Amino acid sequence: MYSAVSNKFPYLELRLFLAIIMSVVIIIADGKLNMFLKLRSYIDNSVYLFYYLCDKSRNIYDYTTKVLEGYNELILENNTLRQELFLKNSELLLIDQYKRENCKLHALLNSPFCYDKRKIIARILFFNADSYGNKVTINQGRNNNIYIGQPVITDAGIIGQVISTNALSSRVMLICDPEHALPVQIKRNNMRFILMGCGYGADLRAEYPGYLDVCVGDMLITSGLDGRFPEGYPVAIISNIIVDSEQDSTIIQAHPMVKLQSLCYVVLIWE
């Protein structure tokens, strides 16, 4: 065992000594003669290429990250702008609706049919139109001194009268209701008769005994004989005339002046 170790020692020392000598020779030779200049240049170029590739990869990664972040920001911004545009468009629709309602309210307030009357505007809350009745519910009641039998009009003419009230709302029977009867007269010649309702969407009807001087297109206005509706308010336009020679009567059909299907606001007036 001892002889083996002692045999390796001189060999290792010799190798170390030779390595040191060769290193010193190479250093001196390179310092004096630049023998390894090309090798160093090749190594430097290789290291630079490695650094360049690493840096380029990092630049590509940074650029890709920024592009993706920018793309995500564009998507978020686009979604935000879409939502804002949607809200703005809906607000514009509401503005148009408010403008139309404003025009309707101005028309009601400035109606020439009630310029000298105490009046109040009411909004329709509920519309009930069927074969049994044609009535609407409005948002004014006894708290605003609304009373049963009170005339209800629009800027175009008569629409009905109040039939019941509570504190905050009231019910209005429309002139098209089969139970509604309204004393009217022909504006052209003051001929009077009773105009009856025939249901929602149907013309009003009157039956006059004997001959009546009436023409299609004549306007019917309130006669004021019922003590509820003031005289002179427009009611309907005569649309058809049927002469019954056997019964010796004249049947009159008239189309309401007010478009009952599109009611939103009404005016209640006081005598």
C-alpha cells in the first residue's frame, strides 16, 4: 500500500510542474508574440453572439409582452367604450321621449279649449279596454280635489269623465264605453242628440228620430245640456249616416276626435 502511494506522488508532482511551466511559456509567448490572438477573438465573438442571442430573446419577450398587454388594454377600452356608447344611446332615446312628452304637456297646458278653466294634468297609469268596459286609471285623486263626474279632456277634445276616486288615483270612463252617453250638437247647425259609446276601437253612435240635417265630416261638439261638460268642446267627426225609412230615424256614426289608443296624459277641468 505504501509503495503504491509513493509511486504516484512523483508522477503527480511532475504533471503539476509541467503544467506550470507550460502556462508560463504560453503566457510569455502570448504576451510577446500574440500567438493566441485569433483564438481569443474567436472566443470573444462566440461569447458576444451568445450574449446577443440572449439579449435578443429578452427583447423579443419584452416586445411580445408589451404587445399582448396593449392588446388586452385595447380590448378592455373597446368594451368600456361600447358600454358607454350603449348608455349614451339609451339616454338619447330617453331624451327624445322626454321631448315628446314635453311637447304633449305644453299642448295640453296651452289647449284653447280650457284656457279660462282651472285645470290639472294627469298621467294614465292603467288602460282597461275590453267588451265590458273602456276605462283608464289616472294618477290624480281626492288629494287634488278630483270629483266624480269631472270632465276629462285632451288638447284635441273630450275623452270621458271621472267615475270613481280615491286619495291618489281616479278612474275615468271613456266616451267609447257602451255605458257612456254624451249630449252633443252638430257644430254647423246646432242640432242636438245623445252620442253613445260602442266599445273600444268602434265609432260612436247616435239614433235620431226622424230626419236630421247632417253630413259626413260634420263636427260634433258638447252641447252643455248635461251640466257636466262645458259647451263647445270637440267630441267626434261624423263618419257614416244611415237613414232607416222603416223606423223613420237617422243613425249616425262618428269617429272620436281624440286617438284613445295613444293616450298618455289627460287634463281634468273644473267648472
